[in-house]
Amino acid sequence: MLTRRSFLQSTAAGATLALHATTTAQQPATPVRVGVVGVGNRGTFLVQVLLALPGVEVNAICDIVPERAEKSVTAVEEKTGKRPAAYTNGDHDFENLCARDDLDAVITATPWDWHATVAVAAMRAGKYAGTEVPAATTIKDCWNLVRTSEATGMPCMMLENVCYFENVLAILRMVREGVFGDLLHCEAGYQHDTRYLHFTDDG
Ligand SMILES: NC(=O)c1ccc[n+]([C@@H]2O[C@H](COP(=O)([O-])OP(=O)(O)OC[C@H]3O[C@@H](n4cnc5c(N)ncnc54)[C@H](O)[C@@H]3O)[C@@H](O)[C@H]2O)c1
């Protein structure tokens, strides 16, 4: 029986949770085999996270910019000695990645407009789907994700991680324990210095 807990523990979709966690990951009985679509800033980082996890294999990388794919392919090869396959043949080459039979999960860190399309293709190909935020940009695509997951039986997880930050979880606990009384209205913000994203060579 696949539960949310066992899914997070045993699949690469839970990998992003490792970003801010210091838990000791357990080695799964069989490796979790992952393909990554979109290796710009975030995808490159996610590949590093996957490589740091025991029992995870990165078998395929896809990006429409061949140099970016090559960078992650080389990173995997240097760490594991095994060279993953590269898919760089245009906007829909991720479909060929999804069709591979040596993957359990496909993670997408493409720009927003591609997330739902890639996740749906992954689930249709029988893979767990992990998608960067936001999972979809239209209500239609939200339903497409839900219906595809229900039809295929494959889970799809949005790789949000801020909600697991210690300070955010602390506030959640305080809310639940009634520290603030009955909440009638709530406002929150997220400040993020993105200058390094805008002023890097390939940003
Ligand atoms: N969860 C988080 O904390 C977090 C943090 C940063 C970014 N993100 C998300 O990650 C995603 C990527 O952000 P980024 O800053 O890495 O952007 P980026 O532009 O650096 O990377 C996107 C990559 O996708 C590639 N790409 C575009 N279309 C493609 C396609 N059809 N097939 C394969 N590759 C394709 C691009 O060539 C590029 O390399 C965004 O959706 C962003 O919202 C999430």
C-alpha cells in the first residue's frame, strides 16, 4: 500500500525535502531510477540533491539547451562513473525520456508552462511525477494532472519545499495550538533575493 509517507521515503520525488533536512536517508532495497527534465538553475541543483541521496540513480537528463544537459550528464558521470542518456532534441524530447524502461520517476524543473505537460507524460508512461512549482498554470491543467493520476494510478507530487522550513512549520504548529487565538484573517509574504538568478552568465 503506497502511503504519502512511504512515497516520500522511497521515491526521488521526496528528494527535494532533503534540501533543508539533516536526516540520514535509508538505502532502499532497489535503487530509485530518476530522469530529470530541465536542468537550468533549479534542475542542476536537484540533480546534485539526487546524487547526494543513497540508492538513487539518475539515468537520463533532458534540456533543450545541449550544453546544460551536458553539464548535468557530466556531473552524474563524475559522481557515479555511469553516464546518463541525454535528450536535447527540442521541446518534446522529454517524451522519449519518459518512455525509457529504466526510470521509476521523472522530475521536471522546466519553466512553468511545461510542468503539467511533462508530469502528465511521465504518469502516462507509468512513472512517478515530480514537478517544480507551480504544478500547473491553468485550472484545466490542474484537472488534467488529477485525472491522469487517477487513470494511471501514478502519483504526482509538487516539489514545494518552503512549507517544510522550520520557521514555517513552527508557525503552523503555533496556529494549530491556538497561540494566536481564532484566526480570522491571515497575510503572508515570501521575500527572495533573486539577483543571483538574474545576473549570472546563463541566468
Ligand atoms: N521549489 C523551489 O524552491 C524552486 C526554486 C527555484 C525555481 N523553482 C522552479 O523551477 C523551475 C525552473 O526554474 P529555473 O530558475 O531553474 O529556470 P531556468 O530557466 O534556469 O531552467 C529551466 C530549464 O528548462 C529548460 N527547458 C525549457 N523548456 C524545456 C523543454 N520543453 N524540455 C526540456 N527542457 C526545457 C531550459 O532550457 C532551462 O535550462 C521553475 O518552474 C521555478 O518556478 C522552484
